[in-house]
Amino acid sequence: MIRNRDNFLFFIPILITLIIILLTSLLMYQLRQFGQTYLTETEKELQVDVKQVLYVVEPLLKLKQYSALTNYCNEFKDEKIRITIIDNNGKVIADSNTEINKTDNHLNRPEIKSALSGKPETVIRYSSTMQSEMIYKSVPILIDGKKYVIRVSVSSHNISKTLDNAEKNIYLTFFIGFGGVLLLTLYILIRVRIPFNKLQQSAIKIASGNLDTDIFVPKNGVLWELSRAINVMSKQLKRQIKNMKKLENFRSEFIANVSHEIKTPLTSILSAVEMLESLSPTNKTEIKCLQIISEQSNRLNTLIQDILSLADLEKRQIFKNRDFAELTISSTVENAISLCQGVINNTNIELEILENTPIKIFGNSYLLEQAINNLIVNAVKYSQTDKITVKSYIENNEIKISVKDYGIGIEKDECSRIFERFYRIDKARSRELGGTGLGLAIVKNIVKLHNGKIEVISKPNQGAEFIISIPII
């Protein structure tokens, strides 16, 4: 979950970075395409210019009118185009921008070499004469068996400078954009991710029941309102739970007080019944009445004991009064079995311990013995089984205590309700056997007090297995 959230938070900077890289690459490609297109168009223009110059220069070379050639070239002195006429020895005969006595021999110029070899050439290079990068177009011409070269050129300095500046601006924009992405990433990390993680940790602690957790509320930023809202919600929830605990405590105390008040006269009733029974009445009606009073009083006494036990467990959970100590699970299981031997001895049921792990945990031995005893007694009374197996073992860093019978089993829709208070699967049979409907509710609360859980695995006619799971801390 955290990884998915982090992926989402940093997806936007990554996406922006990819877009910047893509746009930069696209702009650089377009820039180079533009430069290439410009060169291609310039070369075409120079080709046309060369043809026009040849049209004028060729007759003048045939007539050896060199002064006329110079005058013709001088006409282009103030134009962008430069015209140069070179003989086969590399000597400049005429030039539109430079006096011929100030020019160097051009025999080693690459475009001149190519043209003298008979192949027209287009070259881009720096000209020391013009102090600029130039685009040269040179073509050979043969006059009376003698080779000449007509060279036309234009400066590419402005376009090169423009392209260089554009390239620098693109790179500058890229680094600015990349720097912006880094700032955005830092902002997300410092102002969103870290505060969000702190807020999440606080929310997890609150969800786990620690309502005294301080909520991290940043002074500003996108999470300020959310943090403040959670903080207000936490305080309201704390108040509500405090009120609920007061009400729950009042309810538990009320039930306990009522149960105690009932228990006092009930004890007197049971004492009176015992006294009457000791007089050995002979009247059948009197004997029957005393029997009914005795049975129902004992049943009511059992119910009150269970209610008091349940109220005590709920009170322990509210006030975190667990009264735990180190105990050995194997001894607890053996003690629980000993407590119900009297019930088992009156039946033909076989009770077997399959496995009993001697691991030590912190818990309330008396309550755990009561929980295991309740499960065994329930199996004896209601499962119609001829065998019960008990085992304790370790699984997934938990201690498991299993009580399994091989009797009539439990319907699927009943399994989810049998831990409810006063819920009975077979109400008539439960009353007949003196059940209160609180035994499994008590077991559930004892397990809950130990931060554990209880589950039942059962199918009709295939028995039922109750499994207590308590984390090993």
C-alpha cells in the first residue's frame, strides 16, 4: 500500500521529466532539421547563382577580358553573395570582396581541389579571409583547354549563430525544467510524503485503539486541512469512547449489582430448600415442589455466576486490568482437563490429549483454564460425541489450543452466532441440560482479553473443532 502510494506521489515528477526530455529531443531534432533544410535551400540558391555567373563570366574568360571580370565581380561587393574566379594554378583572377593582390593561393582549398579534378563541390568551412563561416559552391569550367573554377559563396555565420543560440536556449530550458522537477520532487518528499507518513502512522495507532496518539499537523501545505480534520475527529472519538466506556462500566456495574442482589435472596432460598429436604417430607407434592425449587434455584445461581463472570471480563477489558503472569500452556491445559474430569467420568466419552506444547506466555491461567473447561464441557453436553481430543501447538507465531469433538456438528449459519450471549442452537436441549447460553460468550471474552481470537470449524454430522489463537509476545 505504501509502495503504491509512493509510486503515485512520484509519478507526476517522473512524467514531467519524461515530457521535458521528449520535448527537448523533439526541439533538437527540429532545430537540426531546420539547419539541414537551410543548407539545402542555400545550396540550391548557390547552384542558380553559379549558372547566372557562368553565363556572364564564361564569354569574358574566352576573350581574356580580366578587367571586365573584376568590374563584374565588384558589382557584388556590397551584396551577401561572394564571387571568386580561380585559374588552374590556384591564383585568384577576380573576387567580389577582396583585392586579388591580397588573396592567398587557393590551390589547397578543398572546394577548389575538387572542382579542378572535374567535380563540382559544396563545402561549409571557416574563411580566414572573410573571418566568418562560409558556404562555398565551386564548379569547373574549361576555356581553350585551360581549367578555371567559378566559386560562389555566402556567409553562414548568422544562421549558425542563430542555431547555436537556439540550441543553448533549448539546453537552458531543459536544465531549468529539470531543476523545477527536482524542486517539485523535494516538495513532494518534504511537504507531502514525510507528513503523510507521519499522519498515516498516527492514524494506524488510533485505529489500533491508542486514542492518546498525537496527530502530526503541519503548519501549512496540502495536508494541513486533512491533518487538522483527523485531529478533531480523534478528539471527538476519544470523547465518545470515553462516554461509551462510562456507559459500559455503568451497565456492567448495574448487572453485577443486580446479580449480587439476586444472589443474596437466592442463597437464602437454597438454604431453606436444604433445610426442608433434611426434614424428609413424605408428601409427593411437597417433594416435587422442593425438587423444582432446588433445580431452578441452582440453575438461576449458575446463570448469575456466568453473568458475574462476563461482567468481570468486560470490566477488565475496559480498564485494561488483565492481571497477567507468566504461565505454561501445557500446565494450563492439564489443569483445565482435571477440572472437568468429574463431568467426563459420568459419561462414556473418551478424552485424549494429542499434543501439548510446553511454551510459556503471559496470561491469566485461571481464566484460560475456565475457557478450555467451558469448551470441553460444551462438547460433553451438546455434541453427542464418543470422543474429545485436546491439543496445544505453535503456528504462525501463535499458540493454538484446540478442542475437537466427533459428534453431530454445527450448521454453517449457526457457527457465526454461537459466541453471542444467550444464543442456543438447540434451546430445548440446552435448558434440559442446564445451559445458560453464556459459556461460549465467556470463552470469547477471555480470549479477547488475551488479544487472541476463537474460531469454530464444523459441518453437520462431522463434529466441531474450537480453536483458540493467542499471539506469542
